[in-house]
Amino acid sequence: MRIGIDLGGTKIELVALSTAGEIVFQRRVDTPKDDYNAVIDAISQLVETASDALHFPSSQPLGIGTPGAISLKTGLMMNCNSTCLNGRALQEDLARRTTRPVRIANDADCFTLSESCDGHATNESVVFGVILGTGVGGGIVVNKSLLQGVNAITGEWGHIALPSDRLDGFKLNRGRTCFCGKADCVETWLAGPSFQHSFQQLARAKSVVGETKAQRIPTSPAEIVEAARSGNEIAAECLEQYCNLLALALSSVINVLDPGVIVFGGGMSNVDEIYQRVPNYLSRYIFADTVNTRFVKARYGDSSGVRGAAWLWPDH
Ligand SMILES: [Zn+2]
């Protein structure tokens, strides 16, 4: 059996996977807000509940996936969007509290590991996993092992600056500020909220906002995609541009890593147009005469993160 825990900004989820990869136990609780000790309490309580139900041994290890990483310099958490975790010895504190071995990895890394081990990327030796959600993350798995670099930032393509000046007919204002302090990071263009932002900017430029009160202006990413499919020209242009930008952003990954498959997760991964259009745009940007890279949607969707956390202990 393998135990995975997904520590997110709003929910903490624990799953137990059987050796065949079936979920045999699953439990979710709300993430306590801004209270590190309460987070430790909540995770410990979840583990106890699972242990009571499944009678796993005291040596049973735990895998934790969370947005963030362990700093190789300090051994403490960094880059966490649940900021109460930053600067904390989460791995040691959880190991001490639960008296079990604990491994922690970035949530995008866990996502990629899950899809590589028993998801939609099992047939390739080099896999790039992409999360296009409220943020943009990535992970690299080679021969079913997570690649972990010397700076603990492998796969963090979301914070590479996107050279949008390479796009023909680009109409949006550049200079979007990212939470990381830099400008025009991939995340500021390709996260779900960034897609919405682009649509609003295009609509404003065409003086649509405020003038069509009788017609509902789409707001969520899903509504914008639906509007594009129904013939809304601005939404269609926004979606086309999103696919073009995504191809541009992925071209640098492909030029360096050349993965056999790129597996997509997060809310924007449900946009089917991505899988048709991005490969076409890629031929403009990559340094090759063919695009053999496969583009697939995650097999386990939102569950891939927690499943991948369980896979942090592959031999268990
Ligand atoms: Zn950034």
C-alpha cells in the first residue's frame, strides 16, 4: 500500500493506493488558514484516521505533495502559496509528529510522477508534466523517477519570461507582473486567470465591455472557451492566441528536454482545442523539422497530484 497526501491551499486530501493502483481509502479536510501548527494537526489526524481504518504498520511511509519545495540551502519550505509553510521544517515536523518516514515534493512533480507511473504517460521514458491551473507548474520524470536539480526548481517553466514579441499580430499589453517579482512569466499568460485577463483586455480594446449589456460577457475560462466555440470573435481570438502562446512557451522545453510526451493537468487542460492547435503552432518555434511530441490530458485529472504523492515511495 502507498499513502499520498495532497496539501493544497484550500484542501488536504489523503489517499491510500493498493499495489494495483486502486484507491482503497480517501479523505479530505479543509486546510487550516494561516496556522502552521493547525496544518500539522490536520495532516496527523488524517493519517491516524487512515491508519485506524486500514491497519497499516507503524513503518508505513507518507508521501506529501504541495505547491512549494524544500530549499536545498536551508532544508526549510520555500515558494509555498500557503505562506504559513514557508521557512518551516515541514518534512521533519510531520515525520516527528506521525512517527513515520515522510517525503515531500512539489505538486506538479507529483502530478507528473503519477501520470508516468500509471497514467497517460507510461510508455515514454522522458515525460514533461504541465499544470495549467490558477498557476502554472511543471515537472520532469525520466524512467519513472523524478528529476530533482541542484536548485530544487526542476520543471519550473511557469516562471520563465515568455518572449511574446515573437508572435505575429500580438495585440495585448506586455509587462504583466508575476507574484515572483518578474515580468511576463509564462504563468502571467497561461494560467486560467491570465486567460481571463487576456480576454478582458481584448474586449476592452474593442470597446465591447459596457456596450453590450443585453449580451452576457463571458467571464470564467470555461465560459470564454464556450463563447469561442459559439462564434464570439473576441473569445475565438483569445483562445487562438492562448494556443499560440502555449506552443511558444513549450518550444523552449522541447528544444532542451525533447520529451516523448507532455501531459496536461489543471483547469485549462480541459480545453480540447489545445491538443489540436498547439502541435500545429509548435512547428513555427521548435528547432526541428517534425513535431513527434505527444500531447495528452492527464488520466487521473485532479487526483494525479495526490496519487503522485503516494508514488514518492515507489518500492512500497
Ligand atoms: Zn513568475
